[in-house]
Amino acid sequence: MADNKEKKEEKKSSYISAKESRKITKFNRKVTKRLEADRANAKKDPSLYKTHMKDDKNVVEFDNVCTYFFTDVGVVKAVDGITFNIPKCSTVGVVGESGCGKSVTSLSLMQLLQRPSGQTVGGEIRFNLGDGNAYNIVNTPTSKMQEIRGNKVSMIFQEPMTSLNPVFKIGMQVNEVLELHHPEMSKEEIRNRTLEMLEMVGIANKEGVYEMYPHELSGGMRQRVMIAIALACSPELIIADEPTTALDVTIQAQILDLLSELKDKINSSIMLITHDLGVVASMADYVVVMYAGRVIEKGTADDIFHHPAHPYTIGLMKSKPVVGKKVDELYNIEGNVPNPVDMPDYCYFRDRCEMQCERCKAKKDGAGADYPPEIKISDTHFVSCYRFFDEGEVLGYPKTVNAEELLK
């Protein structure tokens, strides 16, 4: 009887009536129409997207960014109030489990979200233009973004086979980026630059590869071509979204070494998105740990790997296999991530946490304790956990956006 009751409760919680579905669809249509209209207004008034950097030493500043998806079952808060910086000439590793908002963060910066259902609804993404001036990417019109994408900010996607067009030769696909952003270059100059880029990414037979189609190359070679496309215009920021996912271990190491080397050559920064903690440890200067759409800990690589503070980060470190150490089974974090359509008003990790303190349990049988603030525990180390509430300096709470208020 108890099992049947539980099943009915579960069905009831996941069931949406036709009336509710129509209401959600109507709301989504209204709010996305309003957001698209606001974006169109920004095109007419540059003051809506021109801003200033808080620190000119950063290439990008994410400030309480909220990116939501307006779906048929409700508003999914994929990224909800994240704040972190990418300093110039440095590598920032963004880690966390699948679905925590890593890729959505990078797509928000590139304005490549699936619109109109996917929208950045709050906060600022400040991109440094020099001399303290910046664009707020959240409001920047598409015409301006086309000047930035591929030119000042480039992205290396997860799967090179689906990122390259199968019907065009490699040379033509690299040429296209240069033709778009450097119309003053002649065809001969563009061809020479493309061959130079192919050589720079470690392709020995550059003339041969220039005339080949993607299917004629191996996975590692295709990924090198993707890197050549990304670096063709010497961007200030390279977003590497799990660039070694489809590659074997030997090729992975080569690609990562190549990225580090090229970053220093062109004085660029890298935003490295990955699940592989080993990659982050070897490449990143700073690490941002995400969970359920929020940044729960950030600091230098040394802070995160040698002094992890958040229980989730500690769990991630415990789950790593250690060479030479035999265990019956790898450590895993019990429980599930909260429902993204109906997030709790307390710490998102509380129901899975083994290190709860009294402050975490406050009002547990009621609405739950407030979501923990960002706490500074050293000059470079920040964490959102009540265990450090009395030890560190409380900086502030993440600012979420009430979707209903977007229509006011």
C-alpha cells in the first residue's frame, strides 16, 4: 500500500494538466516576446550595453548572471546568479557534474543560446574592450556580437566532427573566419595565414590538409583544425568546452599542451570547461566549481586541490581514482541534484551533504535556511557554505530573478 501511495505522489508531482500546460505556454510566449523586444531596443541605444570593467586586469567579468530556459514544464534556472572573473593571460577551469551550467555559462558569453526559449535574464557579462570600457554581453545586439565572436572571443566545441562542415574543405572553413573579420586581407594573404595556423597547431602536411574534407582526418587532426579556426584571429579569450572529450589519452595530452603553448604565444586567456580534474590541475591557474547552476567555490588551483572547502568539492576530490591505490569501489556522492524547475530556497547541496552544521539545519522542517552567501576565507579563496560563516568575511548572496517580475 505504501509503495502504491508513493508512486501516486510521484506521478502527481511530475504531472501537468492541460490547463497548467496552456498557462505555462502563454506565460513563456509573453516573457520571451518582452525579452526579445528589450534586446531590439538595445540596438537603438548603445548606453544599454556599453559599460565599464570593475577591474581592467580581467578580460571577462560574470556578475550575478542568470540564464533561464522557458520550457513546456516551467522555467529551468540553468545558471542562477553566478559571479567570477577571467583575468588576462590566465586559464580558468570550470568544473562540475553534467547539467550544472558550465556550457550554458559559455554559451551565454557567446550569445549562442537557443533563443527565444533560452534567455539571459539578469546580471552582467562584461567583456573588456580596453581602457576600462566594456560591453555588457547580456544586452549587446547581434550585429556587435558578430564582430566579437570568432574575432575577440573564440570557442572550441566538444565534438569536432559535428562542428566542422562535412561538405567544405578544411582550407575553406579556416579561410571563412579571416574573410569575415579581416575583409582588407587579399585571398593570397588569407591562404598563407590559414597554412600558418595549420602549421602552428602541429599539422605537418599543411598543404595536403588544406585541400581535404573533415571525414579524411582523424579525431585528433579535426580537433587541431578546430583550434586553428578558433585562434585564426588571435582572440583575447578562448573558450574550450571539453576539447578532449572524444580523443584518446595520448592525443588529449598533445591537444592540451598545444593549447597552453598557443595561449602564451598570442597572450590570450582560456576558459576551460571539463569534467577531468586532472586536466584542470595541470592547466588551470584558477578554478571555479559549479553545482546546480551556481558557483559554490572558487579560488586558485592550489586552493581548490589542496584546501577544498565545500563538501561537494571535497566529494569531487574523493571520487578521483588514484594511481597505485587499490579500492573496492570509487567514492560517490549519495542523492540527486534538485529539480531545476523547482529549486529549494536553502543550500542546493544540503540534502546530499554529510557535513551539515546547525546553521544549515535551521528551519529544516519549515521553508529551510536561506541559501548560503559567498564567504571569503582567504585573499583568493571563496566558498558558499555555512560551515565558514563565522570564520570568513560574508560578501553577499547570489541574486536570482523572479520570472514573473520580468513582465512588470
